Amino acid sequence: MQTKIYQIDENSIKSAVKLFLSSDVVAFPTETVYGLGAVATDSTAVKKIYEIKGRPADNPLIAHVHKDYDLTKLVYIEQDYVEKLKKAFTPGPLTMVFRSKGVVCSEAVCGGQTLAVRIPSHTGCQNLLKAIDMPIVAPSANLSKHTSPVTAEHVYNDLNGKIQIILDGGKCSGGIESTVLDCTEKTPRILRAGLITKEMIEQVVGSCEIAKHLESDKVRSPGVKYKHYRPKCQTALYAETDIESVIKRYEAEQGLGKRAYIMCADYLKENFNGKNLLLLGNSQEQIASNLYDKLLEGEKKADIIIAIAMPDEKNVNLGIMNRMRKSCE
Ligand code: TXA
Ligand code: MG
């Protein structure tokens, strides 16, 4: 099978809907990363996702719906703060976990009692979800453990020959996966950090917890325990306060004949004149947006990526550091 890439438009959406309705999978853009989708109620199709990605069978999937979809068809919304969160952050990079009504197939939720739901804001993705008008479960469209794709070409590089079509909606603006928020209890709790931050959620609903596993304790969001996001080359991670060690490491690696690249924020670049760089931008949003793109560019041209960490774990930096540690440590 030769995988085809089509611009996401009315025609390609029609083809995608046909594939979905014949128990097949389709890769599509969202504002965070590209997803590999299947109809959430179709266990044959959902099994294909796990097979194609080589995804562990105990890591549940997110159901994606369009903005006018009635979530109560799928889940019990039990907390008052949900309406406020929905109003403030959807459509957008926020995934909310609720008690499931058991409509989606058990393969999609790995037999669990909860369902993660997300309403993406990417226009092409909204059009696709409107056209199918059913929940589409979709993990990131990469092989399990590899860096998540933020362009159609990234998807192609991982999945060529394994899927029929990729809908191309340009480079994802968000760049890291959605915030996963447990909305089953009195206080919402972040299970995976992302662009909708603890600080933003607190502004809207007063309080927001961060799951212990994000501070390396109990695992509530199963995906977080697996090795993830790794580029194919070697990697290393240094603190922003350790520029001297970065330069030493770079020179040592180059001395061994290895192609070393330093991955850092633009404001650090004057420390590394004349060296190979993968520049991430300046603001937290730019850095999130470029992180996977630069890791995937780096794996093509570097033997080792020497990454420089964010100065703290506040706001979007929490999500960036969660990915950087997994991909670069
Ligand atoms: O931005 C995103 O969320 C992207 C795009 C495609 O929408 N999707 C994505 O899916 O990142 P995936 O499968 O790569 O990550 C889903 C995360 C995993 O950490 C998984 O454990 C968690 O969401 N998750 C899914 N269902 C859950 C549930 N019922 N309870 C707790 N965590 C859940
Ligand atoms: Mg993923």
C-alpha cells in the first residue's frame, strides 16, 4: 500500500468519511499534533490503530468530536466547573476525562470506566468531525514511542505503507499534545500537561490539581508511564544554567566525529556562535510549537541532539519539560 497525502478539503474529507465507514483508519491534522483516527464505536477499526502504532493495549484513546456534538451522548458530566472549562477552552487543546456511558467500544478505553473527550479547534479537523458526526478516537499519528508528528510529512515518514490516506492541514500550531484533565472529581486534575495550563484553568474555575505522577508519583494517565516522544538519534538534556557543560559536551561529541546539534531557545543562541543549532523560538508557545518539529529535523541531520531545558516548570513550560525529559533524557 502506498500512502497518499491529500490537502484537507471537501473532497478529501468525503474520501476519509468513506474509509471511516468501512472500518479503516485515517490520519488527520489537529491544532496540537496529527492524529490517527477511527470511529470510536468500531472495534475492528480501533484495533487497527493499536496494531499500526504498536501501541500498548492498556493505553486508552481520546474521542474527538465537533463543537456542536452533545457530549452527554458519550459521558456523564457530573461537575459544575465543566461548563466553564468548555466555554473558556473549547474548541481547543483541552481533553476532559469523564465517567463513560459505554457507547465507545471497550478497545478504545481499554475496558476502563472513563472516557477522554476533546473538541479540536483546527478548522479542517472540525469540518471532518462535522462530516462524520460520530466520535473519532485518535492517538498521535506516530509509531509508538517515536516523536509525535506535527506535519503530514512526519506522519508519512512513520506510517507510509500502513495507512491509506493522510489529510494535510499544514503544520500544527500548538505543537505538543492536549492537556488531559480529569473532570470526574470536585477539583479538576491535570493528568498530562499541555497548552491549557494549570494557571489558566485556575483563573476560570478557582483551583486545579496536578496529578502526582507528573511530580513522579502515582500513575493515573496510563500513557505517561511509557517511554515517549523519542527521536531516532542520541539525545542529552542540560539545565539552562549549565551552558559551559553544553559547550564541552558539544566539542567532545564533534571531536569524536559525531554531528552534534544544540537545541535551545533563541535567546540563548549567542552562547553558541558557529555551532550547529536547532532553534525553538522565544516564547513558551513558540517553543512548544517547534519542539517536535525540531526533534524530527534533528534526528535527520544529527548523531546527537544536546537539548537545553526550560528555566522553570511554570505555565506551558510544565508541558514542554514533560516532553523534553521523555525525549531527551
Ligand atoms: O493533542 C492530543 O491529545 C492528540 C491529538 C491527536 O488529539 N492526541 C493524543 O493522543 O495525544 P495519545 O493517544 O497520543 O495520548 C492520549 C493520552 C494518553 O496519555 C492517555 O493515557 C490519556 O490521554 N488518556 C486517554 N484516555 C484516558 C482516560 N480515560 N483516562 C485517563 N487518561 C486517558
Ligand atoms: Mg502519543
